[in-house]
Amino acid sequence: MTADAARGDQLMSLFDHIGELRKRLIVVIVVLLIGMIVGLVCADPVYNFLINQEPVKGMQLHAFSLWDAIGMYMKFAFVIALIIVLPVAAYQIWSFVKPALRVQEQRSTLLFVPFVLFMFLVGLAFSYLVVFPMAFNFTTKVARHLNLIETYGIYQYFSFMFNIILPISLLFELPIAIMFLTKLRILNPKRLRKMRRLAYFILIIVGVVVTPPDFISDSLVAVPLILLYELSVLLSSVVYRKQLKADQAWEAEYGQ
């Protein structure tokens, strides 16, 4: 085969990969749009449920702009659509990298897909039930200490809530992402241990940003995130050891 023919095959292979990635992205975007429609339909019951929960129960929420109500609907629609699209996006990523995996690796990585939704929902519950009330109570205490009249807008309230719960919920995907990258041999536990200090620093910064500026609140968020990272390292080690055993078995069978 000539050099020009080899380069042509490489270009065709590259364009094939780009075309495949494009198809996967289109599927994700279509599901996201469908999820937004479902989210708009479900926004009312979800909104009615949330405003009857603490800390907003009995509180008057105001609209300070003609767009506030529409903005609130769009935020709810996006979060509901995100819940729908996450497992679909995970499956599309798996389908894209599937040809590069062995048959056994294809089966084992496919099992990660349902856990993407599970971990997101766990993060959503933790951030909404633990972190958000803590942040809200802290900010209201400061406002009352300054003798301010508390007048909250609906858009501002839910923006405050979603800005806290969404980053934390997405960070709960860390163990799944690291296990998947370990399966692809992009990461390994040795590299993760070397990155531990940097990872801790980033997770602590995230904990400080999304919580009130006091040590207890920061710790209540940063410590679970650090534990998630350590869990990720542990799971990566399990996957890595299985990979080494599989490689040794393959070499013993076919290496001679």
C-alpha cells in the first residue's frame, strides 16, 4: 500500500469517527429537546410540590420581571430534561467507544449506564435535602441580622437552589466517570493517587463556592466530595486489577 493510500484510509477512518460522533450528538440533542417538552409539562406538579416543602413553605414569592415565570418554567424543564438525557448520553458514549473495547469490556462498561442516573439522583437528594436548606438558612440569618425585609423573587429563589444542587449532583457522577475512563485505559489508580492533592483542592473549592462561607457548611459538602473521590480511586483499583488479570490471561493464551 502506498503512503498516499494509507493517508487516505486514515482520513476516511477519521471522517467515519466524526460522522459517528455526529450521529451520537444528534441523538442526545433530540432526547434533550424531548426532555424539555416533558419538563415543561411536568413543571407545574414539581413546582407545586417544592413550594409546599421547607424552607419555602408559606413564603410569598414575587415576580420582579415579566420573564421571571417563564424563566422558572425553563429551569424546571432543563433539570427534568437532564434527568432524562443523562442515561441516554451515557449510552451514546458507550456506543461510540464500543468498537474499541473487547467483548467482556463492552458488557461490563454497559452496566455503568443505569448507575449514571442513580448517582445523579443520589446527588440531587443530598444537595436538596442537606446542602440547600443549610445555605438558605445561613443567608436568611444574615439578612435578619441586618434587619432586612426578606422579599424573594421566584426566579431568584429557584436560581439559587439550582445553582447549588446541579453542580453537586453532577459531581456525584465522578465514580462512574472514573471507572469508565479506567476501563478505557485512560486513567488508572496510580495516576489518580498522584492527582489526589489537586483533586482535593478542586473539590474543596467547589464546596466553598456552593455553600455559605462558614467552616461547618464547607466541610459538610467538601468531605462527601472527597470521599467520592476516594471511592472513585478504590473502584478504579478494582477495575485496574481485573484488567491486569485479563491481560495476563490473554498473553498466556495467545502470547506464545
